[in-house]
Amino acid sequence: MIGIGVDIVSIIRMSETITRSGNIFINRVFTEKEKENALKHPNKDVYYAAIFAAKEAVFKTFCTKWSRDIKWHDIEIQKGECGNPKVLLKGALKQLLIEKGGKEVLLSISWELDNAIAFACLIDDVSNKR
């Protein structure tokens, strides 16, 4: 294991942020695929809060600072084969994954009432073989 990350997001605050800034925030943070998935979700505010928490948790696994090279779109949360969340890394974070000797980022997302939470683990080849 290389790193772990966790994040919790208030669903109400996410809703307020989206209402206040609308597409500016959504387009800056979420990929086209994530925006498409939000439209299919029964509650888009829950979806956006959960995916935002997931992106933050994934970022924290790298133990680095935000830079001009790293963008929100470098992390895309997709649906895996079994309905589990799957992390797709692009750009600077994909390069950082390689530099750190990482294999993949495992992710778990959950929500209840007012909050969405995500836990991520950046694993290396050795961790993945156990």
C-alpha cells in the first residue's frame, strides 16, 4: 500500500454550491461521463457529493499538493463491473501513479441522509498480489 485517503461532503452544501455556481463548478470538477451519470442518478446532489468526496479521497492517496498540472478531470469515477466504483486516472495523476510505483486506486463510496463519504487506497503491485 502506498497511501490512503478519506473525505466527507455535505450533500446540502453540494446542492447549495451547484445552485450558486451552476455549470461553472460542475464543468470544472466533473468529467463528461460523470455528468452523464449524474443525470441518470435518482438524486443528482447525492451523486455529485459522493463523486466529489471520491475525487478528494483519491487525490489524498497521492500525498501531494494541487498544482497547475493536476486537474479535477485527471480523476474520473466510473462504475465497475459489479456496480462498485472504479477509478480512472489521467494526465498528471496517471504519471504520478507510475512514478510512485502504484498499480491502482481502490475506492469505496457511501452516503446517508446529509453526507457522502469516500475511502480510497493507492496500492502497489505487491499489495495487489496478496
